[in-house]
Amino acid sequence: MLNIVGQSRAIGQLQRALSSGRLASTWMFAGPQGVGKFTTACAMARTALCEAPVRKANRHADGLHVSSLPDDFMLTLACGHCESCKACDVGVHPDLHLISRQLVRFHDSSGKSKASTLSISVIRGEITGDSNPERPVESKLYKRSQRGRGKWFIIDEADLMQHEAQNALLKALEEPPPQTYLVMITASPADLLTTIRSRSQQVQFNALPTDMVIKQLGLQGVTAADAAIVARLSGGSIGCSLDWLGLMEADKADAAKRAARANKPRAGGDDDADSADDSPDAADAPPSNILDWTTAICKLLDDMVVGRAGAMQLATIIQKNAEDYARRQLRRDPLTSKEQAKRAGIAIMLAIIGHWLDDRLRQYIGAAIEVPLPATTHALSPASVRRALAVLRSAENHLDSNAHQALLLAANMTALRAAVSPQLAGR
Ligand SMILES: [Zn+2]
């Protein structure tokens, strides 16, 4: 668990807990998306389940020194060789339960549910069980540990638990069986019941320093200049950066699959989830990524300020980019809710506009712009930027409503245009 970058404080807290031998039964790992919370939870469980854990002084941790711990602290590490470690590595340890919204496919009898929330059926099926005599479900929580070293339940995106699911879990947390550990992963702890939060041991994860994200993206072949922009937009999240660049493992597998398909004559009965709305060319072309989106949006904003582009053009490009984003999410997992993915995509595009506005304001007051987004325009006054940011906030709020997204976006971009080019607003 020491190779997780940039989370020395969280790792230190977990190492202290492991060494004390008194692990809390309920944990909450909170912090931005894509900074290593889930990976750390899996590593923590692997260490606790290891049959022959190794103790090693922090100073001897071979380049993996935990800076938040003293040099003579004795770290607890998984051995990496025992049956338990090997089972964790290939995802088949019987006492390690990974729970995500995608599991809905195993617990929904209709087989049609989209994985947009963590439903009560997933929580019952994977953790608490259900005592309903008509449809009893065995509780994994109360089953004995199969390898005798405790049981771990890791809930990814725990804030997506529906209210009913949270209540079911809360009941289980009131009297957890011995040697049972539950880790909730969340980027928005406020969406969990206060009573769940107060029962959990909190571990805070941080956004990563920009240079660390740039270095990690460099390992994936991204140039330093591009990586700097992506690191800025993702706010120090490696996970989001890889997601937006289309560099996740699933994307690479998908690209390889499409490349293989491109070399084969296309058969008529292609039943891939994404084939219906893709022409053969579009299906095999690499999907656009955050760098393309940023270039296109910034160019339109530039044009808009000088009256060469209209609000509808911006609204259209936002929609198109968001659809591209959603298409990639669906390729990774056909059970993803397309609407939800598209909303997330629009939120990314609005965030790009926010960063561009921030640059224009810095330009106006003569402040340095560390990693500027592409721009050719002049500065914008604080009043213009303030009005434009208010429009963005309202557009973000509209995302959660069920109203007609395209119309709302067009209306908001019209207001944005009026804010950044007031002299043109009446035309
Ligand atoms: Zn081991």
C-alpha cells in the first residue's frame, strides 16, 4: 500500500491503525475523485488479510518511505506471496468483497436497471442480506470469515447509496460482527447520513500536487505541456485525468478491440451496445478527449468575445463533447446511465469555461497564469467574469434538474455570451 502516490498522511494513519492491531470496524475514505482512495482500501484489506505480514522500519522502505511517519516506525506490509495475497491480486479472495453500483446486474431480477445508484438490492445482496420471508437473501456480513483473518467490505462511491440502502447499512453498522471491516469510499461525504459518518473512522485523501500528476501522465506518454493542462483541469486527480484523456485500462482494451475489428470485414449482426448510433468510421476512430474539448471550447469563447461566434455554437459544441464523453463511459460499461454520463460530461465542459474565465480575469489584473488555457482574446473585466461565473453556476445547478437539458444549456450560453461581450448582447 506504500506505492500510492501523494497520500502520505492517509497512509500514515492507516499504518498506525494496522500496527496497533486495533482496527476500527467502519471506515470512510473521503477526498476528490481519482486520487487513490479505492486502491488504498484494497491494499489495506490485502495487508490485513495477509497470512504472513512483513514488518519493516520506515527508513528501510526502499524508496517508498512514508513521510508522515517517523523513520523508525515499523510498517506493516503484505508479504505478496501467501495464498491470501495471491487471491487478492487476482480478485478472488473469499473474504474481500468489492461493492460497486455495477453489481446491480447481479441483483436486479429484471436485468434492466442502469447502474446509476447503489440500490438497496445491491446492499442487501452483497452485505446485509434480507430477512423478508418471501425473498430471503443470505447476509454476507454475518457469514464466518472463510480464511479466518476477518472479512472486508469495500463500497465504492458510497454516496450513491439510496436512502433505503443507507438505512439498511446503518442498522448493520450498529452491531458489526467481530473481525468485520467496512470501508466506504466517497468524494462527497455530505451525501451520506450523519449517523453513518459519525460511526466511521475518517481518512482524508487530498488532491495531488500538479507535478505529481504531470509525472504520472508522462508515464502514459502524455507530453508535459498537455499533462499540465489536464492536471490543472482535473484539480490534481490522476483518475479524472486518465478518464478524460481516455487512457484508462478499459479504454486501451477497447481501442485494441476496435483496431482488431477495423482489420476484419464488418459482419451484419454486430450486437455491440454502441454500434447502433455509430457509423463504422465513427466506431473505429479514437474518441475525442479533454485536450480536444479544451481547444474547441476555448476557440469558440475567443470568437464569442469578438462577436464571431454565437451562443448556439457554444451550446452545440458542449453537447457534442459531452456526448463523446458519455459514449466512452458506455463503452467501458454498457450498464452506465447515458443521461447521467452526459450530464457529467456537460459539467466537465462548464468547468473548462470556468478555468478560461479565470485566466481572463488574471489577465485583466495582471496576475500570472501558471498553465494558461489556449486563448487569443483580451482580458475581461471583473464585472464580466463575475456575471459569467454566475451563469456557469446556474447552468451547473440546472444539470441536476430533469428539465430539457439542450434548451437550458442554450439559454445559459446566451446569458454567458451577454456577460462576456456585453456590447454584442442586443444584436
Ligand atoms: Zn501475504
